[in-house]
Amino acid sequence: MMIYCIMLVFTLTMVGLAVYAGTLYVIKGRLSSAVDAAALAAGRSVNLGATVCAAQTAATSTATQYFNANSPAASWAPAPPP
């Protein structure tokens, strides 16, 4: 009976780690997509400014807008405990 209790603890730990690792991979994919979209949008908006400073400002603001649109703040936070 004791061996089953030890195996149960080990199995539940491994299942928990697998779920946690899966969640991390999903978050990594979402973050990668959001960063890619922001970089592409910033690249497109570089030619909107008449000067280098204006172009940099336009690219930065556009990248920030695209990143925020593609990555809701709640998607990075872990689920609250029940």
C-alpha cells in the first residue's frame, strides 16, 4: 500500500508539471505572435515620418499599439487559485 502512495505523489507531480509546461508553451506562442505583429507594424510605419525622430516615434507607437492589441494583459497572468 505504501508504494502506491509514493507512486501517486510522483504521478500527480508529473501531471502537474506537464500541465504547467503546456501552459508555458502556449504563452510563449502568444508572446511570439504579438512581438512578430508589432515588429512588422513598426517596420511598415517607419516611412510615415518626415524626419528620423518622427519616424522613430511613429514606429514605436505603432509597435506598442499592435503588441497591446495582440496580447491581452490577462493572457500572461496565471490563473488565480480557487
